[in-house]
Amino acid sequence: MRATLAVAALGAAMLASSVAFAQARKLTVDEAVQLALDTNPGLQAGVAQVRGTEAQAKAVRGHLLPTVFVADELDHWNSAYVDMVSMSPTSPALPFSVRDQNTNIFNAGVRQPIIGLGHLAHEYKAQTRAADATSAQVDAARSDLRAAVETFYLQLFEARALEQIARASEDELAEQVTIADARLKAGVLTRADVLRVRVSQANAKQQEIQAHAQAEVARANLLGRVGLPLDDRSIDFAEPTQLLSQTSAPLPEVTQAQTSALRARPEMKQKKLEAEAASEGASATGWALLPELNVEGGYMRTDGTIFNPANATYVILKAQWAIWEWGASHYAHQAATEKAQASEFQVKEQERRVDVEVTSAIAQATAAAAAVTVAEQTIESAEEAYRVTKAALAAGTATTTDLLDAQSALTQARLNLTRAHYEDAMTRVTLRRGLGAS
């Protein structure tokens, strides 16, 4: 019996340990980002598109090289072809087999385009640039996903911090409610004073509820980005100390930041590669206006007929040119040229967009850093005002309303400082994304 109890106790301890381990599972920022990058369906679709465009480029490249082909044709006729042949006008005609009932022609050859190489070479370059552009687009999506995960991570801990501040304020006011009730019984305070304290306590509770809801929304967004079940409470997240510490780094100079972003941003690389692909496509359609010239050589084996020799080799030079097709090729080249020009304008548009994004990100980061400084100064004053007012109330030289005002100002200062710290960190995430940092 004791052994059974011991085994049961050991099993319960192991189960409790495993549950505690599962509940203690925490993801760091880097782990959450990596998990999101590994499981995001959009990124997986983008990677598949990259492989597809690379395969298309290889398919075009294959046409640049000689094509080796074999063909075998077996014909079955209704009968053999036998003709009557006479050696001289006076000799009798004798049967002569011209073709058997079954004939076979085997052909093995090599075909190589000549003038068409110009068209194919530019088409291959266009497909290669398109594949690289698709890869750059995937890199941009990765950067967006990383920034989104880090932002939701910061929003989660910002909401948790706001919830803790609201709860602390609620606890402080709960103490004041107890004191106010006692003073009401002693006749020192009025019923209105007690009600004011209770209203302030209810407001603090409302702030706590709102902050908790914001934390739940941020947690759901974060779990959704990393591909984990939204209702899995065994997963938690570690403090984003690394993200918060980045706020101490100096901000870059605007002009240098713009230049760096134009070099590093994957969107810029994507647009430039798309422009190169469009230019190569226009060149390909230009070469397509020329006549096609192909050379072909091979070996032919014929059995069952005397129309062709049994063994033969050949070389063919074939030229083909559509001299009239109602302008189809001409307009195709014109369309490709206009597309290439449009792509060049899109590069310039993207450059302006990057400049604006970088400038705005630096301005927001500067303002956020200034807000932190102001909030730190304000909270010192608010804490001192609350301490003095609380002491004055105890001495009878201040009213309950004065204390509530001081307590409300202190809570608001704490909230503002917390928001400023996390807003500063989130602007740094946006700035890093704008600069194209990985």
C-alpha cells in the first residue's frame, strides 16, 4: 500500500513538474521572430514563387543550347507497292518491289537556333531578373513580418505594464477608501468625500480592464503571427529587454540614413530588378522582329522502301520570317518598351517613398525620445506632489479632493512614462525596418 502511494506521489510530482515546465515556456523576441518566419504561409508561398520563376529562367536557358531529338515513324500500308519493270522493250516485265507493306523511318538530329539566340538570351536575362525581383519581394515580406512581430511584442508588454500601473493605483485607492470610511464614521469626512474616492477607485479598475483587453489583443496578434494556437495559455513571452535597450542608440543623420536605406531596402532592389527584367523583355521582343534562322543536322535510317537511301545524313539551314502579321510583333515590342519605361518611373517613385519613410521614422523616433525625457521629469514632480499632499491630508491641511487629484496626476504620469518608453522602442523598430536592417 505504501509502495503504491509512493508511486502515485512520484507520478503526481512528475506530472506537476511537466505542467509547470509547460506553463513556464517562454519565447524570446528572436525565437518568436524565427518561428514566424518559418511558419508564415505568405512567406512559404513567396519562396515557392521564387522557385517557380527560377525554373522558368532555366527553361528559357535550355532553349539557348542545341536541341537533340529522335523520331521513329512506322507506317503500315494496305499492301506492298510492287511495280512491273522490263529491262528492254522485247523482254518480259518482271515484278519489282518498290515499297514493303511496312516501312520504318528513324531520324536522330540536332537543332540549334542562330539569330533566335538574341531573342532567347534577352528572354533568359529577363526571367533571371524577374526571379531575383521575386526573391527581393520575399525579403521585403520577411522584414515586414519581423517588424510586425517585434511591434506586437512591445504592445503586449506595454499593455501589461499599463495594467500593473492601473492595478497599483487601484490598490492605493482601496487603502484610501478604507481610511475614508473610517474618517466618515469619525465625522471628519462627508459622504461625498468617500464617494469621490470610490469613483476614483472604479476609474482605476476601468483602466486595468482596458489595459488587460489591450494585452489580450496584442497577445492574439503575436500568437497569430508566429503560428501558435491563440488559446494556448502554456506559452508566454520573455521580457523584450533587447528591444527596449535599442532606444539608447543615437539616431542617424537623415541624409546618411536615406542613402543607406536606398542601398539596403529590399523594395528598392525589387523595383530595380523589375526594371531590368522589363528592359531585357523589351530587347527580347526587339530581336523577335528579325527572321528566325535555325540550323539542323542529323542521321536518317529508312527501311522498307527504295524511295530513300537506307542510311543518310543531312544538314538543313532554315530561315523563317513572318513578313505580315498586322503589326502584332511591332505592337508587342512597343508594349514591352512602354512597360520598361514605366518600371523606371516606379524605381524613382520607390526612391521618394523610401526617403519619406526614413525621414518620418527619424522624426517620430526623435519625438518619442523627447517624450521619454519629459515623462521622466514629470513623474518626479508627480511623485513629490503626491507625497506632500498625502502628508498634508494626514496633518489636516489638505482635502480628500487634493489627494485624489495628486494621485490621479501620479497615475497619469506613470502611464505616460510607460507609453513613452514603449513608443520609443516601437519607433526604433519602424526605423530599423525603414533603413533596411535585417
